[in-house]
Amino acid sequence: MGDALLIVLAVLLLIAGAVGSVAPVIPGVPLSWGGLLLLKFIPSTQDDISWLTIVILGIVAIVITVLDNILPVWGTKKMGGNKKVVWGATIGLLFGFFLGPWGIIFGPFVGAFAGGLLSGTKFLHAAKHATGAFLGYITGLVLKLITVGLIIFFFVLAVL
């Protein structure tokens, strides 16, 4: 494969990773990191990025991916929520994805709130639980976006 084709494939991984940072079920940070790793194996760019950078960003990608799955649950539990609230937040995110950016942002809150109400929780407690899920989700989203941004930064430095 030519260098240009591999670079295009690496860019596609970066784009998929950036989309995956906000889209549910797409592992955004690992895909972006995969694009950076692919860049390391392209003969014309392999000396432009160090293995240390690749390894450190790989570790960061793993940590952020794990945290992204833990933070909404942790936020929900910290605010007193139960499993139905967490499931509601997840379902709300999936439905919210089809409603655009506002759906992605507020879908987890609405879903967690609905999950709280369906589990028999009173209105104000359900709102509190939903806030925990929402804050956990937003924290994970911000961490993913920062990490993907950092990966893109090193990618662009290596290519230019």
C-alpha cells in the first residue's frame, strides 16, 4: 500500500474516532489512537512521532475509555440512583443520538430521569439521580474530546 493510502486510512480512523467521541457505541478514543498508531508504521512518517508518545497516548486512551464507562454510573450512584436510572441514561443517550447535538447532550438526563420515575422514585429524587448521570456523562464526553483532540494534534504534527 502506498503512503498516501495509509495516511487516508489513518485520517479516516481519526474522523471515526472524533465522531465516536460523541456517538454512543463507537469507541472513539481507541479508533483515533489506532489512526495515530497506523501513522507510526507509514515509512514516510514513522520517524515523526515517537514510540513513547504512542504508548503514553495508548495508556491515556485506555484509561479514558474505562472512565467513560464508569463516570455516568458513578455519578448516578453518588446522587443515590439505581440501575434503572443508569439504564435510562444509556437508553436516553441512544435515542438522543438521533436527535442531534441537543439530544446527545440532554438524552442521558431525560432517560435517567424517566428511569428514576419508572423505578418509583419521587420527582425531586429522580431529578437528582438524573443530574448525577448527566454530570458523569458530560465529564466523560469532555475527557474523550480532550483526548481525541490531543491525538489529532500529534497526528497533525507528524504529518506536517
